[in-house]
Amino acid sequence: MEFDISTLMIVFFIILFVISMWKIYAFLPNEQLEDDDTTQESKEELTKLVLHVIKSNSAELSLDELYEKIKSSENFNEKHYWRFNKNRLNIILNSYYIKYPHAKSIADIYENLK
């Protein structure tokens, strides 16, 4: 049985491709990391923390003030929520506004929580 060069090249390419895919798969993380704040439980916990901070303060909070109060809250885990920023706070507030359409601002959330 005689193989020409192109057949050998295809065979070696397929073999090396399979080995490369296996190496990539071997280095991908298969389990959840300790500081993964993208899980559903972490999102719900962070939402509860945001609502708690809004409820414990006045209705006249601005977005910046709310962000600073959340960061300085004793329940806020800096290591777990290391990705938390103002954009993430906006995402949490917007998802709350979608879930509760009658709430249009932080003051509305405060009134609902009272």
C-alpha cells in the first residue's frame, strides 16, 4: 500500500489536531472557582445586598452614593465580588426594573421596600 505526501499530511494533521484539542481540554477549568460571582446564587445574593442597602438608607440615593454604600457595607465580600463596579450595579438595577415594572428609580425601589 502506497501513500503519497498529501495523504500523510492529512493524517498527521488530524492526529496533531486531536492532540491539540485534548491539551486545550485538559487545561480548561472543569469546576467552579471560589471567587466566581457569575453564578445565579451570587447574583441573587448581590441583589439582596443592594436592596438591603437601599432599604437601610434614604430614598434620595444617587447611583454613585449607592455604589459607595454597597462597597462599604459590612455584608459586602470584597474578595468574592471583586468584579463589582458601577456597570454591574446598573445591570442589577435594570434587572430589578424589568422584574418590577412599576419601579422606575432607586426612590421607587425604596418606597416598595418600606
